[in-house]
Amino acid sequence: MEMANAKEMLQAILSTIDEGIHAVDASGVTIFYNHIASKLDGLERKEVLGKHLLSNFPSLSTETSTLMKVCQTGEPIFNQHQSYRNIRGVLVDTVNTSLPIKVNGKLVGAVEIAKDLTRIKQLSEKLIDLQARMDSTSGPEKSTNNRTGATFHMTDIITQDPDFLQLKSKAEKVAATTSPVLIYGETGTGKELLVQSIHNASPRHKQPFIAQNCAAIPSSLLESILFGTIKGSYTGATDRPGLFELADGGTLFLDELSSMPLDIQAKLLRVLQNGVIRRVGGTKERAMNLRIIAALNEPPEVCVREKRLRSDLYFRLNVVPLHIPKLKDRRCDIQLLVDHFVQKYNFQFGKLVTKVDERVKDMFHHYEWPGNVRELEHAIESAMNMVEGDRILTEHLPPHITESCAAMKRTSQTPLQPLRKVLLETEERLITQALEQTNGNIQQAANLLQIPRQTLQYKSNKLKLS
């Protein structure tokens, strides 16, 4: 009686939870199905209970169903997007967390907690359509100011590296101020991710975010793009605002700043100091209220020394310096990022990859990652295109990664020779070459080797060279 009461109580508790719960036994037959799951799937509970999962959801298979995948592997699947049709042909979109049910270590079934995406997806599509209609009826200046342009937030920065966590904390503090920021990080480390996160954490988050790569625009056009133009200032010029005006009230991000011509850097310095701009060909000055964040993919001291970055601009921007570490310097984040990208491309490609082979993890840990996080993401995306099952294997990786790791392994396995032996062999080879080039003339050979004649005579006798 107590067991029966406990079972009824458990079912009552599960039925009150405001999320869909669907449990199956190890063979895939439904053993629990609450009313929220029934509502999400558009089916009656009596239609589902006691029947095999795939009979009610014919668009799924043992390979594409998250519940069946957990029953096969015994491994949990977290926050997996799934799109399927029920037996009536109705399309359902959910985000599922599927967990194995084990009794005394034996897999006896699986339970799935589902969140509805169908309504959210419909609303999102309506919003996109509405935005598209607004954009088609708005001028370019108006549409730019209607959207902030920044999509990333601090929560999108994935790390457990102590140095990067400290950098993230520093960035959160910086976001509350208006001081200029200078970010240094190699290509692919996530500079724009950090910049957008700073903007979205700032009081300016509802204002425009404008990003411009200074290396992507010819220097002859960069000034007019940044400062705007006055009609008649040059042939074909029109009254047009520049990026400074479009970003007014918000944030302007200038990437690869060292590619900006030095004369334009001087004008940028004036904007930072006085807060005013003047359009190309104009005389009127306009007051600007915006935050400037600049980034470099080389050490700023090197750019200043090589005169690609004005020293006065560097000191004005370097109020708050942020240095993003390379991926190879925060290897503890690699597995976190791998899991994140696998989940991302599971969602985009409609796959159910749940595992990464240990040999792949070992390769990723030892690889140098010259392209940093961007290269890691592209490696996962490439593998997700190739994988057919639920596990990423070494053969799914891009060839340049596997070849580089194989070369590193061969180098590490090459046995080291005793230093004394290597030095003697090198000495004998160089003396032999010198004697051959001078037809055995000791004085001339000693001059070539830049050692005393007596030293060469002693070494050649010791090595029994003639």
C-alpha cells in the first residue's frame, strides 16, 4: 500500500511540473507522459501511454530521436533541439534534455524534459517578417539606428580559465563607464565577441553598435566612411553621415586599428579629445556622444615601434587595455568550447552527436591552434558535416589538424642523441669540409673556421683527419 501511494504521489508531482515529461522503458515503450507533453505534441495521453515512441512520431527514428538515442547509449543529452511531426502530421519544435534511467547500474529506460519552441519559433518568424517590412520602408540611416547591431552578451563568453575569467570581470566593470578601450588579441580569439558584450552590458545597450574593420576599406575611402561627406566636397560626393554619426549615443568599434592611415589616426585622436567631428569637405563641427573601442591583432607596442600606430593615439586609447589570451594558452577551455560548438551544430544540422572520441580530444589538447577559437569552431563544423553516427572520430577532422598532430608525434618520438656525440660529429664534418675546400692547407682551413692554426692542427690529429 505504501509503495502504491508513493507511486501515485510521484505521478501527481510529475504531472504538476510545467514542462513536458516523457518517459520510456529500455525498448522505447512509453511508461509516463504528462499533460504538458500531451499539449506540446498535440496528442492524447491514452494515445501514447503503453505504445512505442516511434509509432506516434513516425518522422523520428532510432537515430534521430533523443529518447531512443539515450536508450541506446546510456548517455545524457542536454538542451538538444528537435523538430518532428506527430502521427497527425503536425510539426513540433522542442528543446529537450534526455536522461537515462538506471536501476542498480542497469539501464531500464529514459526520461525527457521538453520545452516548447513551436510558439517561440512562430513569433520569431513574424518578428523577422515585420523587421524586413520595416527595413524595406526605412532609409539606411533610420534602419541602422533601429537596431543596435550587437548580438553577443557576457554570458556568451565561454571560459573557465582563471586569466580569462579575470579579463571578463574587468570587462564587466569597464562596461559601466565611457572610457575608450583598447583590445589586443590574435585573429580568432574573439575580440568582437568581447566588444559586443561590453556594449550590451553598458548603459548604451539600446543605442547603435557599429563595427568597422579598418583593413577592409581602402585608405582613400576610410575617412569619408568614418566622418561622412558634404555634397560637392569631391566629384560624386553627397551629403552622407559617417560611422561616427551613425554610432552617436552608442559604441563604435574599430578593428585592426593599425591599418588606419596615420593622418586619419590624427583625426580620430581629435574626436577622442574634443568629442567633435567634421565631415569631409565641411566646415561645421558636430558634437558626438559615443564610446570608441579599438582592437589590434598585434602587440600595440610593436605597432607603435613600427610607426603603424601613433603613440599619442595609443596612449589616449590605452586607458583600459584588455588582452585576450590565445586558445593554446587556455587549453582548459578547449573541451568546454568543443561541447558548445557540437551543441550549436547539432541544432543547425539536425544531428544528434553526443560524444567526441578520446583520440580527438587528445589531438585538440596538443594542437597549437594558430587560428584560435575560430579555427576550433571551423574544425567542429567540418567534423559535423562528415560524421554519420553519434561520435566525432579522427577521420572526421580537417586534414591539416590530423597531419600537424601526426608530425608533432613523430618529432616527439625521435630519440635524442648524446650531446657530446652530436658535437663531435658536427666538429668532424666542419673540419673535413674546410680541409677539402683548401686542399688540406691547415692555415687556410683555420681561417675559414675562424679558429687558431694550432687548435685546428690538434683537432685534426685527434680526429685522425688528413
